[in-house]
Amino acid sequence: MGIGDTFASAMARLPIYGALHRSFELVYNPADPAFRVDYLEGAGDPGALGPDSLTWRVMANPLVFAIGAVPAVILQLAEEGVGTGVDTFSDYKVDTLGRTQRTLSAALASTYASRQAKAGLMREVASRHAKVRGQLSDGGRYTAFDPERMAFVHLTANMGFAAAYERFVLGRPLTLVERDQLIQEGAAITADYGRFEIPRTAADAEALVRSFEPRLKRGAPMDNFIAVARGDAGPGIGGRGSKQLLFDAGLDLLPDWAKDKFGLRRSALREAATIALLRPLARFVPRLLKDTPPQLSCRRMGLPDDHLFRPVPKTAGAGRAGAPVDGLSRP
């Protein structure tokens, strides 16, 4: 047992256990019945990926979503079509918890649920997105189903979660093989959201995201999101200070070019301090969880609840250093 595990065992006995557990319960259980999914339905059905996938492990820890979503959303809101659509049609500013529940539920269902169990939720997501359309400042039009923007949104999310996983859970850079695996697994779930193509390698995915740089800018959609995420209304663990810690951890995962472009760079010392604080918490968090979507899905597949939190087997090529590319993955 390492130092992090020892710390986690001690932390699990403290009164904070109850507060953390209630916080996760809120986020994992959507109030909107249309976004509730039975992850035990379809015994033996692995869904789009299954328990041997790297994506199942990446998304099993709630801190990965809480932190990895930040750089993804920042980049997405910097694109006018996406940002305007979110700012105009999303209710996250007045119902932050509900919006977080629905977003997380869709992401978890597309990853873990059986095909039949997630079908209704995905129809609901498509129906709500169909209303998202409008005019751009240059006279053009945007819709939620624009293939290019859909690829951008999907990849920034995929890469944000991967970066949070490697930094705060795995504790080492993902290998090039693992990076490619995550992108390829992500392609397997894109059909849940519409018809669009994404690259099949991490390098090509990074290149596609970087190609959006000239059209990205900091504006009202991004600033509105930052204000909500850093304020008291944002859902999260504990009080405002904890939310700020998680948000800052996500900002640190932005590409260097994006930090400079949006004025969101923090000092190396602050970044290192955030890593030191959150890595032990990432080890502790799985000890709080019962009956979460990842755990229930493991049960559906005849596996123990803690299957996804056990040591990660090395993939082919895992001995090769996963040299970070200029993306959302700098450990």
C-alpha cells in the first residue's frame, strides 16, 4: 500500500465522508426522469465499449469528469457557434446542478449503459439538441448537429477527461498507444449523438482541435461559465474553495496556446500545489462510492464493483513514454 492509499484509508474514516458522499449522490442521480438510466438492464451487454476498454476506467472516477470537463467546456465556449448555442439555449446559469446532472448522465450512459437501456435517453438528448440553432455574427448559421463542431466538442471532451485521468488518477503520462486507444474508443460512441467523423489517432485529434484556434476567442459565453463555475451556485465537493480548486485544476489542463490566448495561465507553483492536493483525493474518492453507473455496469457484466479501480494492466507499448503532444494532456 502506497502513501496515497494510506492517506485515502485514513480520510475515509473522517466526518467529511458523509458530505462528499452526499455531493456525489446529487450529481450521479438526475432529478429529470428522462435522464435516468438502469445500468443493470441488459445482463452481459457491454454497450458500446465494455469493461476491458480504457474509457471505462477513465470515466469511473468522478474527479475525472469534474476536472476534465473544465478545459473541454472552455475551448467549446470559445467557438462562436457552440458558445452562442450554449449561452442561448442552456439553463446552466439558473439550474447549474440540473445541467451538470444531465450532461454527466448522457456521458455515462453512452459509455457504460447497455444499448437498450440508453436508447431513450439518447433520443431525449437528440430531441433537445434539435432546437439549438441560430445565426452567427458573420451571417452564417449554427446548429447543434453541425458535423465539424460535433467533432470538436467530442474530441475536446475526450482529451479533457484523458488529461485529468493521467494527471490525477494514473499518475503518469498515457502512452501513445493508450492515447490512440481512447480516441478510437471515443469513435465507437459518437453514433449516440449523430453522424460525424472523428480522427482515429491522438495526433490527428490534437491537430483537429488546434485547427480551431483561429476561430476561438474569449467572450461572454466563456466568462459566464467561469463566473458560475467559480461561484456558490456551481455544484461540487464541499464549499466554494473546493469548487475553485477543481476548476483551477481543469484550467491547468488547457493547452499552453489556449491559456495564453484566453489569459488563463497560472503559475507553475500553483499548478504543482493543485496536483499535490488532488492526487490523494482522487485515490480517496472511489472509497466513497456505492452503486454508481460504472459500478452497476460492472455488476451487469458479472464483475466486482471495484473492478475499474484495481491496478491498470499495461497495454501493448506501455513501456514507451507517452510524450505529451500540445493538447489537453500535460501531466
